[in-house]
Amino acid sequence: MFKKFRSHRKKNKPTYTNSQNKHVLENNEKFEVNIDRNISKVKELLDTNDDIVFREIVVFIEKPVKVFICYFSTLSSNEYINEFVVKPLQELNLNNNQMTYSEKSNLDIVKNNVLDVGSLSEHSAIDMVVNQILSGKAALFIDGSDAALIIEAQGFAMRNVSEPDTESVVRGPREGFTENIEVNTGLIRRKIVNSKLYFEKFTIGKQTHTKIRIAYIEGIVNKKVVQEVKARLKKIDIDSILESGYIEQLIEDHPTSIFPTVGNSEKPDIIAARLLEGKVAILCDGTPFVLSVPYMFVENFQISEDYYSRPYFASAIRLLRLLALFLTVTIPAFYVALTSYHHAMIPTVLLTSMAAAEETVPFPVLIETLLIGTAFEILREAGVRLPRPVGSAISIVGALIIGEGAVQAGLVSAPMVIAMALTGISSFIVPAINDAVVLSRLFFVLLAGILGLYGVLIGFLIILAHMCSLRSFGTPYLAPHAPIILREWKDTLIRAPLWKMNQRPQSITWEHETNRQGTNQKPKASTRENGSEEK
């Protein structure tokens, strides 16, 4: 049942070559045993930066040995380096004069007996060491050794874990991802305490060397999906990765579609739930948005709070989201079609009032709809980009002054303002696909202005056919409705009780797996807690 992955990129699109480990440049020049020459090479590459720190120390290890430390003060923690690197080296002169060591080289002595750091690695290639320093780590050179010790000493400022603004909830965890990939990895591990949860590292971006990690649970995930994710990441050849949106656009199956086939979230509980379903998460350093694949259309109506509330209310709210999506896409198109071509479908009293309102408007209904729709998008964009106090003022000004003033001036009709207001409010309920909603709405309005309700029907058929053709890493975009997988309907338009959702989605894993519940029978009251299940 699992179909072959298909690439929909055009042949004239640029192909991407493997850029993993691109941070090692092609010359691969090595360090020498002489520390003075090594210092000269490092300073030649980095000394022009005013935030670079070079520190030389002479320590006694059976005899005086010259030691050299290099790091960026803006990326590394000065306190950490002073406490756990410099201080132990200086204490070596006071306390270890008479000590003997089993190690033969000074580098091994310092590495195994002196430094009080948790993470150490050795590198002898100049370019490798320089790029590690640029990543916020510290490099320690020892005379007589042709390798440098790389110390994990990152200490740059970063945002604390806080509630994400884009996915606020009434009930549920309030923590969100940050811009630090290490913190994000820890947040996921806190949710899933499982030795089968694997993280694999990648480095993408010839100039930025951005750290990327993929996460999946061995034994649950479909191995073909993992292999495909790795293959697509390895093919990326680009100068910079500044946000996970770069990754999303470069690995998605259908880059020309208006519908997203790669999911994203700022909440660890959502990503953990998707991993438990058998999906693959993609973490990108420098952004709080974590990607997940495969991604299906029905996930736009599923939020984490649905699974923390009782199923009846959660199902009603989910149906309300579906209704809101239908309204925000079709209300302007229906208004244009009915007022332009299908007057008989409007009740007489309502038609009379609408005709009176439209009588003073100098524009056709289609042009009027496009104008008020454009004004709404401008106001919304202004409210998003401006600071919050000013943004709320813009919304009030737009609603009260511009809307009411336009009606009184006769530029737009009152029914049109009401229709667009309902359209705008409905669009806020499903923000995950706002881009697709705006473009679909414009598409339907144009068809309605040309062909009336027949055009709206044709538009629905075109959009539906397009969505049926979409796939996300081998999974049909409209699954489990196309193709029909009845047992997965318990978590689509409605949300069944948790004890009924006892199997993982077959549309993702393509296997008939039993979830933690392990039974189709309703649990007894005394055992229900043990049989509960996360999404």
C-alpha cells in the first residue's frame, strides 16, 4: 500500500548536491607540532575580529609547556572558560609539580587529568577547528601536539523557554521551543523518555553551517520515511539556512502547491505526539519552529488542547473549525455570485435591502469585493507587523473609521462589509493554512464573478482534485478520507474518546500497529488511567 515517493520538481529547477560536512573545506590543512606556528595560522584567519580572545598560558607538566586558548567572547561563556579551563591549568602549576602521569602526550594529560569539562573532542584540521570556534566553542592548543582540544563552551544570549504566541492554549503545557537546538532537543526528550528516540545530526549551509537534527522513534516510524528525509536533506546545496522555512521549501513534495505538505509547530507536546504517531521531526538551529513529516490536511484542524478536553466538546469545536474554513473561503464568492447572477435565490426582502445598499456604490460587485478584501489584508498585515499596542489601535481604526467611513461615503455597501468581516473572523480560527485560504478565496471570487455559482462549483472540483493529487513523503494529503481508512476517522472530523483511539495511524506507518492501549474494548473505570493514550 505504501506507494513510491515521487518528486514533482521541474527539470529546470536547480539540483542539490550533498552538503553534509561542508563545514570542512577542501584544503584540509593540518596543524603542526610547533604551537607558535599554529597560533600564527589561527590568528591569520581570525585576528581581524574584535571579539576574538587569544590567551597564552605556561603550565608545568613535568616541564614548562606552552598552552594557547582561542574563543569568541560573544559566542562563548567567559565564566565557564575561566572556571573550568583556565583555573585548572593554573592550579596545575601549584599542585601537580611532583605528579607523574601514565599518558605519554601532554594533550592526553590535560584532556584526562586537568580539564573539568564534560564534552571534549580532538581535531587536527585547521578549517574544522576554525569552524568550531565560529560555532561558539573554545579551542585549546598544547605545544608538542598537532591537534586541538575543542571545548563545549557556548554562552551566547538566548531566549528562555516560554509560551508560544502562535499556539496559545487554555489547557495544556505552556512551554514552547526556543531558538537553541540543544534546548529543543531536551524539551522533546523530556516528553518521550524512550531509548528508541533517536536524533541524527546534519550540517547544512555552506556559509551558515546550520545545525539540523531529525528525530524519530525506532520501531514506530516507517523506515522509508526516515530514509527519504535523510536523502532530501543531503541533497540540499545552499549558502544559508536561517530558518526552518528554508528546509520546508527545499524538501516538500510539491513546491508549487499552495497547500503545505510539511507541518510545523512551536510546542513540544505537539511534536512529541507526532513522533508517537510515527512521524519524523526536523529541528533547525536558530528557530523555534520544528518541522514534521508526513503532514496531512486534517492536521490543520487538530490542536493539542483537543486531547486534553472531553471528546464531545473537542469534537464540536473541531467541526466549528471546519465550518470556519468553509465560510472564510466561500462567503465572498457566494456573495458575488448571488448578487451578480442568481438574484432569485435571495429572499425578496433581503434582496431589496441589498439592492438599495448597492445602488450608491460606483463599482461592480466583483471589484467591490476585491477592494474590500485587499483593504482587509492590508489592515491585518499592518496589525501583525506593528508593535502590539499600535497593532490593536490599527485594528480599531480599520474597523470603525475605514469601514464605517467607506459605507457612508458610498464606496462599499454595508452587506459587503458584514460579509468580509465574517470572512476575516473565520480566517483567524484556522491560521495554519492562512496562505492557502487567502489564495483560494481570491480564486473562488474570480470564478464567481465570471461564471457565478457554476464557477464556484468548478473551483471546488479543481481544488479537490489538486488536493487528492498531493502527497507528503508517501502519504496521501487527504488521508484518511482519500483513500478511505475508516478506523482513522476516530480522530479526523470528530475526536473519539482516548480509549477508542487504540491504534496508530495506518496512513503514516502503513502497518497495523496497536498503540499503548492494545485493546478495542472499553476499559473499566479502575483501569482507564492506565489505558489512556496521547495523540
